[in-house]
Amino acid sequence: MKISESRRRYFLNVLWLPVLVLFLTAFSLLQSKPVLYIIGDSTVRNQITNGQWGWGSLVGDYFDSIKIDISNQAMAGRSTRTFIKEGRWDKVLSTLKAGDFVIMQFGHNEGAKPDTSREGYRGVLSGTGDETISLTWKDSTKEVVHTYGWYIKKFVNDAKAKGATVIVASMIPRNIFKDGKVVRADNNFGKWAAEAANASGAYFINLNAITADKYDAMGPELVKTFFPGDHTHTNKEGAAINAASVVEGLRKIKDCSLNNYLK
């Protein structure tokens, strides 16, 4: 039986319309798919070639990759100050959109007195206040250096202005034990991270305490196996512990929508 041209077109439309709708729906979901941006230092992202791992390289395993993308923009050797100064934060902001997420963890490279020397170029002022110092580099350019908390609050405020949800994590503990307990960051960068998060309306994960509790339970002999090179950088096993701690802390924040993307 010969099918008329009009009927043939009708059947083609009936067959192809669901396919087209499915394609457009998938494309729409892809376009609106949120991104979790991670920023920080080498304890968050390392080159791995030397056996050192950052937790940001493993935390993606806990998320549903169909629903969310992970963009680990952390970089070894950076502090809050240099992450901004080098334009790395501007790079994140250039693609950050409403509905995205940012997790940050800094504190390992900020401790030196801030100046223009090799030792102090990453340093920041202590605390969370508005104190500043002005530095002049050899090429006569000037730089205003702020407190650690000021930089954290800048990250938070910039990201929130883009419509992103922000989570501040305190720095992972180093492999330094005193009287059988790991030394914590309760009185410096961990404390300031919490204060800055609270002041700027960000969520906070006490990553330092969560992992430190695990280290205390394990004891120094086992913990040292996670730090083959120094007391700061972990191997893959240590990074896995920290990644699990990040997720553990995240799950405790019941109203954080990032939990919706966990497996």
C-alpha cells in the first residue's frame, strides 16, 4: 500500500518528536549542570608524581558525576594571598555561575611574615580583621597585604555575588604530635577560618578537627605512614582519609544543598 506524502511526514514527526524532546532535555540538563569548584594549596591538589596526593583529587568519588561536575582549581604552593594575586581566583570567577558550589581550604602557606622575600611572599597577617600592610616590590609595584580572614571573606563574598554556595574548610592537620595527640589549628588558622566563614555567611567544615580526631585514634606510628616525605603532605591513603573527612563534615550541614549531589 502506497503511503501518501502527508501521512509519511506525519509518521516521521511522530517518531522523531520524542527523540528531539529527549535530546533537548538532555542538552538543557547538561547546560544547567552545577559545578563544584575546589580551591586551596598542595594538600588539596598535588602533582601526584612524587607520591603526594591532595584530598581534592579523591573527593569527587563521593559525588554523582551525572548530576555535578568537579573542578579542582587548587594549586600547590599557594596561599590565600598568592591565589588571588596570580589571577587564579579570577579564573574561577570567570566561569562560576549561580547554582555552583565552592569549597576552599587554605592555611598551610600563610604563616610567614608577609614581605617581598622568598620566605614571605606568601605570608598574610594573622587574624580576621581589616589590618593591612603595604609592600613595595623591586619593580616599584605596590601590594596591600591583608589578614587571612580578610582573604577568606573575599573568596566567600565574591562567590556569593555570583550566586554560588560556599563552604570553608579548616586546614588538614600536620603530622605533628604532642603528648600523644596531634597538634590542632584551634588557636590560629582553623579558628580564623571558622570566624571568617561565620562572618561572611558561608558554611564551615572543621576539617582540621575531624581528621585530627581520626589521627588521635590511630596513633602517631600509623599516622606517620600517611606522610612519607614531610609532616604536611599526605600520600594517597592520607588524602583518602581527608576526602572522607570533608564529606563527613558536609553531611553534618543538613541545609547545605551540596549534599543533594552525594552518592
